[in-house]
Amino acid sequence: MHLKYFLMKTLRALLTSLLLVVFVFFVLGITWDPAQSMLPDDATEEDMVEFRAMWGLDKPLIEQFWVYCKNFVHGDFGQSYKDGRDVFEIISQRLPKTVWLMGMSIIFSIIFGLPLGIYAALHRNSFGDRFVMGAAVFGFSMPNFFLGIMFILLFSMKLHWLPSAGSDTWLHLLMPMITIGLSRMGSYARYTRSAMLNVLSKQYCITAKAKGASRKRMVYLHALPNAAIPIVTVIGTSIGHMVGGGVVIENVFAWPGIGRLLVTSVAVRDLPVVQAIVIILGLSMVLANLLVDFTYGLLDPRIRVTAGDK
Amino acid sequence: MSDTADTREKLVEAKGLYKHYALKSDKLFAKKRYLKAVDGVSFDIYKGEFFGVVGESGCGKSTTAKLVLDMEHPTKGSVLFKGKEVGKLKPKEWRAIRLDMQMIFQDTLGALDPYMCVGKQIQEPLEIHNIGDPKKRKQMVLDILDAVSLKPIFYDRYPHELSGGQRQRIVLARALIVKPQLLVCDEPISALDVSIQAQVVNLFKRIHKELNLTFMFISHDLRIVKHVCNRIIVMYLGRVVEEAESDELFANTLHPYSQALISAVPSLTPDSQAKRIMLHGDPPNPIDLPKGCRFASRCPKCTPRCLEAEPELVDMGNNHKVACFLVTDK
């Protein structure tokens, strides 16, 4: 029963990934002529032909795609037009940096956002609730590049506590992590609160209370599991945005991750790198959605059964 | 009042219960307005009794049940359970009396956690109060499933896999497993099909007899109330208008509202159907109650006096109490 559900979801994710690769390849391939953008303005027609022949760009797009797919399966994303380095190698240097920053900021926002949301739901309409929700709105309404610049002004320029650029130590991580984390925290707290409020008003929670269950028991055993679906969805979506979401912040804090690489590669029109990054961004979204679906299946007995019926 | 009533042990005593909900005002300095859900209700429930509460929707039946269970705190008045005021218990005592009073509701799907198999949910009260060890608990659950006529295979089922009647029996099993003394049922069968209603009602009756349980049974369905209850109170807009033994109430209905309610019960033998008393209009808004008797605006026998003062509940003998000037002033 379960297996069928998971299998279906995996197949669907694979199909989406394939569509993604096709789409990215053809859209970029049609709209972007690397020979024109890479070669200097005074390049002759022969230079262009030579350049295209060198990178296999003179062949029909379908054939290029076939070659690209074959290489892709072998983990070969081609070479950078700029310096001829292996794209896979460039990305594998940058990707861990981004995953590290984003992973830490998501963990940071879960650690603070979820308990704050639960607190707000349990103390509905109290001063604490109003304060937490006010802070949450502030957190996710504030553009994070602005917040980042403010942090740099205060903690780096004025107080000299934290470094403003780079990724070498824990101290470097702190500011970008909190900048990204604050806005996530706000949305996690709000989603958690509303999901919890919805469940807490259900009769089985009132019954649990009437039976003498402690508040802890009611929250952890009944309320949280039932409130988990919307919370998992929000967290899953932010994991999907993990790789792409840091573009702005990585540039503000000169964090050497994928986001910064994307900006510099677009600036120099380095097609293979841009192509690979866009595909990775898309794949991470697909993967995150797949994980969310799996979690649903594990959490909700109703989904487990309907999946078996289909 | 007869002597037998006094010697019976009182399990619940509701004394002058009021529950007013403050309403949100759209004006900043406007006078605060209140919704008077329960407005001066007193009654006793004796041990072993099948006590019925009837009235139309919005008359405060459910709020009264919540007050008895101490799930809501009264604005005024008090509830005594076995002689102790429930609102003033220490947390430890409060937790202890949770075992003695259990409840079941109308919406059985909402009353069960959709993410937990029903066996675990029946077992939960035992875990909360540390009764038995895991093995014994499971056995107790299987026993109680048998008592409500469900097979052991239901242990691992989830609520959505069960029918309404099965869920109601699960909810009943969850309430019964701690061997309570008082079972409060808030419209327990209104959501069920008529054929299932009969089954569940008979199950209630059987359990009442076998376990010597006290029931507080809330319903708007007079047929069922007549079938199961020993004693009944009729509520209208937050007040008790009539209180009597079940047979007495149906044989000798005094309050015009009760008369209208009872005349609305369809009879199975066409000839015996008495003339139906039709009530016109809606009950007044429980926020701005008019002066005088609350039923006056719909009462077919309303007199000028009914618009001036509010009648009190008066004992007419034979444990029959009524709040109506037409009856009490004779």
C-alpha cells in the first residue's frame, strides 16, 4: 500500500525533472548565442564559426541536447566557456557552501519559529501572542538585503564584532544565517500558530484536556502531529528554495556559494555554468516536494489508505 | 417534595449557574454587551439517574454540560460534584475527578484524533492516569471493545475507516474505560442514521443498567429522551422552564413551551396525534433579552403580566417544577 504511493510520487518527480532539463536546455539554447556573447565585438565571421565548431554549437539543437543528456548522466556538465574548467568541479566547490548556509538558517528558523508559534497558539490573544506575531510580520516583511546591510553597518562597521564578508569561520556564518533565518522564522511561527489553533479547537483536543491530560501531552501527542501537514509544507518549500534563495544574501555578504556564482556567470554569459545552476535549482525544488509528499504519506493515515485504493 | 428524593445521593448539584460571554464591540467606548448562554440554572442529578436535558438549539444545553464538566467556568454560581465544588479543586484533585466524569459529543469524527488508531485513543485515559501496565491496558481496551459490541480487529483502525455508529461506540468505549460515575452525552446520536440511533440508544440503556452509571443526556429529540430518561429538564434561552420525572412530564405537561415541544413529536399511531401547537417566530436574541418571561414573545397564552416580570421555577408537588405564571398563580 505504502510502496505504491511512494513509487508514484517518485515517478512523477523523475518526470518533472526530465521536463525541467528539456525546458532549460532549449530555452537557453534558443535565446542565447554563446558565440556572440563570449567573443569580443570585433570578432570576424570565421572566428564565430570556429568557436561554434569547437563547442559543438554548429550541430542541430536536438543533437546537442542528446550529447548534453549523455554527458549529464555521467556527471559531466561541460566546461566553462570562460576558463575551460569543468562545470561539475566549479559547482561542487560552491554548492556545499550554499547548502551549509541555507541548512543552518533553516535549522535556526525551525528552532525558534516553531516553539514561538506553539507558544502564540497556546496563549492566544495574550500580550505574548501579539508580540510574537508582530515580530513575525516585521521579520518577513523586511527585505532581507536591507536587513543584511543594516547588520553589516551595526555589527561590522560600528561595533567591529563580526566580519562582513567571506565564509571561513562560524563568525562569518552568523550574520547571513540570522538575516535569512529571521524572515523564515516569521513565516514558520505564523503558520505554526494558525495550524495549532485550528487543531486545538477540535473536540479531540478538548476531550484530551477534559480527561486530565497534561498540556504537554495534548500538544505533543495530539495537536502537533495533526498540525504538522501545513508546517511540513512550509518548511519543505523553504528547503526547495534553499539553493536559489540565497542569491541576494550571498552577494550582500560575499558568501562564495551557488547564488554568487550564478550572478557572476550570468554577467560573463557563461552558458554551461548558468545552465547547470538553473537545473540544480529546479531539481532541488523537485526533490523538496518529493520529500514533502513522502512526509505526508508517513504522517497521515488517510493518505496512506487512499494511495492504496487508487 | 417526597421523602425518597432526599435520601437519594446527589452526584451533581448545579447551583444558580450563569455563563455570560462578553461580546467584541466595534465601538471603543461602547458599553460591554454579553451573550447570556446560561442564565440562572439550578438542578441536581442523583446517583444512578438517567437525567435528560432538552431544548432547541441555542438554549444553553451544551454550555450547561461544559459547566458541569468544568470545561468552562461559570460567570456566577457553582457546580458540586460529590459535594465538592469542581471549580475550586486543586490541580491534583481536579485531575482525579476527570476519571469520574466522562463525556461524549455529537461529532464523533471531530472527537477522535484522525492520526491515531482508535485502540490507542481508548487506551489514552489509562496512560494519562497511570492505570495498569501496557499489557493490562491493551486487555482492558479489548474488553471494553467487546462491551460496546466491537470486534478486536477495530483496535488498529483509524477513525476515518469507521462508520458513524462504530465511531460513536469507540467514543463511548473511551469514556467507559476509566469506569466513570457520570457520563455527559451532548447530542450523542443526533448525527446518526435512525436505524443506528436505536442500536446506540439501547447500548446506552444496557450500559446504564449494567454499570450503574449516572447519565446526563442532552438532546433535542424528545422521542429518545422519553425512551431513556428518568427525569428531564426543559430549557429555553438559558433557563430551566420545567423539571419533572419523565412519565409525569409527558403525562402532565405544564409549561406552554414544553407542551409545544411535546406536541411536535410525531406519533406512530395517526389517531392518537394530538393537535400540534405551532410556535411562531424565532426565540429572542440572547444578547438583548426583553423584560418579563423569555418565552412571552412566542407563547400562545401570553398575558400582560408575562411581559412585566420573569417567572421563577416553582415546585408544584410530585417533584414537578415549572416556571410559568399561568400555572403557578392558579
